[in-house]
Amino acid sequence: GNGKKFVGQYFVTTTNADSILMGWKKNNVKYVINPSLRMNPKKNNGQTINTIMRLLQPIAQTYPDKIKLVKTIGEDEVAELYEIKY
């Protein structure tokens, strides 16, 4: 991150869109990366850790104008960069 602050999101504490956005705003989160992290790092079996997607979905359903897909990288195991608009 070249010295830039990184806020890790390791588990889902709520699925309430307002609470998620409020927490991210408090931490000055402007972008979120939704990676395809393998559940089994040694094998690409299609099963991925979906923590970020489980946080983005309620926002997309409640406030679709609050998140914007900026870029997708990869084909089989994609990573998506989303901009958060408060």
C-alpha cells in the first residue's frame, strides 16, 4: 500500500447496509476489493471466502448508487474493485 492505511475486514458483524456504510465511513474507506480467495489455497475448486461480498450485497440491494464497480481483474479467480460513495 506504499504506506497508505489499509482497513482489513475479516468477518461479517452485520448485514445491515446502514451499519456497514457507517463503519466504513468512520474508517475513511473509499474503496473495497472483493477478491477470490480460495477456501483451500492449494486447489481451485470454485469455493471462495465471501466475506466482502456478504457485506457488499446488502448495500447493493438497499443503496445501489452507493457502490460502483471500478475494475475487474482476472478470469477464473477475479478480483473486483468497488468505489464507496457516501
